[in-house]
Amino acid sequence: MKYVVLFLALISGWGAAQAQSVDQFKPIIEQQLQSMAKDDNVGAWNQASPSIHMLFPTPDDFMFMVRSQYPMVYRYKGYTFLEAGTDPSGRPFQHLRIQGEDGAFYDAIYFMQQQPDGSWLISGCVIAKTKGGEA
């Protein structure tokens, strides 16, 4: 339930979001998704921010969490990049529509965190099933 509330709060803040480029975030998210599809735990974990590494200190810990809590991300049929922006609290995000192996469609909000060297890493993800189940 807390994810649904957070997701709805993000949707309501999209209109006020600062411009972010899909091109900034796409390579990082695609690398993580492709790594997951190949069961490359290290490759997927390497796209996660230091704060995620603190929660899941090894690639295997991280992928155990993904497999158990985000099966539609771990094994997907396809995905589409939608808008990027900044949520009401100022966190940059990227919105994706993901089709899970179950055939259902999900809205995924990937939160991004800029690193001291200027690169970007994934700092979290919130997912909600789309209404109507369509792309």
C-alpha cells in the first residue's frame, strides 16, 4: 500500500517536474535490465547507487531482493521509456512501462542519483500495475 501512495504522489508531481532527459537515464536502466535478463548479478548491482549497496551489500543479496520483490523487472517481456523528470521533493526519476512475463503492464518509476563524478546510478524503484493492463 505504501508503494501505491508514493506512486500516486509522484504522478501528481509530474506536472511540476523539472526537465530531465530520458537520454541521461536510459543507458543506466537498460544496462541493469539487460544484466538481470542474463542473470548477471554483478552487472545489475553495478548500476545501483551506494545507498542501495548499503542495503544489499553483495550482488547476490541485491538480486535475491529483485527476484522476490520485482519479478516483472527481473523477467520482463518488454519495456518502454516514458517521461523523465523530478518529483516534488527534487529527486530525478525515469518513468518506464514494463510488461512482465505474466503479460500484465506495470508503471515503474526509477529514482536516479547523481554521483560525485557526474555519472548517474539507480537509487530506487517503485512499481504499480497499470489500470487496464495496457501499454
